[in-house]
Amino acid sequence: MDFAVRIIRFIKTFSHSFEDAIIAKQLVRSATSIASNYRAACRSRSKAEYFSKICIVVEESDETLFWLELLMKSGMIKDQNVEELHEEATEL
């Protein structure tokens, strides 16, 4: 959940351009999904349910990485925070 909160705070620094709004929406969606699905995995009732939720966590972490990489490569964000968030998403 802490990672999701940092992402939310990070996107508040974006401009209000069309491109920023689209990427911000996608980034918040994937980052918050990591937290909610990990929580669901921790409350799973079976190994199969746990595995299913953890697989979603991995997918959403990868999607979050994609959006952070897009921000860096496009030059939309030139901020040390994006690199730190990218590193944390990789760890997740």
C-alpha cells in the first residue's frame, strides 16, 4: 500500500496535459492493483487462489514498470522519484 500511496503522490506532480492525464490514470490503476491483489492473496482460502492473486500482482507490477519506463524514455518526467519508484516496482 505504501508504494501505491507514493505513486499517487508522484502523479500529483504531473502537468495537466492530455498525455499526463492518460498515463497518470493507467499508472495509478496498475499500482493500486498491486496492493489490493497482494492483500487478497494474503487472505486466500487455498493455494490455487493464492497463486492466482500473486500472478495478478506480478502482472500489475510489470504494467506499472511499463508506465514508469514510458515516462522516463519519453522525457515527460525528469525526476529522481521516477527512478526510485521504478526500482521499487522491480523489487515488487
